[in-house]
Amino acid sequence: MLKMVGSSGQLSLGKKYAGKYFEIERLEDGSLVLRPMKVVPESEAWLHTPEMREKLKHAKEWAARHPAAETDLDAFLNKVKDRL
């Protein structure tokens, strides 16, 4: 695909890429590399740390080994009362 930069300095990639983020890397020879990026809010960045990924992996494995089951509420309340 060959594109020309318009007089405003903008390059149109097409509607397929509308609203997407790209990192632009300028190489020594003047070439530009566009790398698609996803932006994560700072308040959620902790979810993407290696430690949290490992914890989430273990949680997912645990959930696969322990399927959801109905709780006997009376038995649960009796168990909780015994601990108080």
C-alpha cells in the first residue's frame, strides 16, 4: 500500500484503523515503524505486572479444578457461628 502525507502533515490509514493507538518509531534511515498499541489506564496497570499475571494464572487453574457448586447456607452459617 502506498500512501501520501497530505499538506496538513497527516497520513490516512483508512477507517479500519480509526480510533486505534500506534507507537511511532523513527529509524536511523528515516523510516517510520507503526506499532499497534493498547492503552491501559494507570489505575489498572498493576493487573498487567508479571506477578499478577502469575497469580491470575493460578486462580484460573484453581477455578478449573473447583467448579462452582451450590452452597448449603444453613451449614455455612453454622460453621461461621462456631468461629465467633
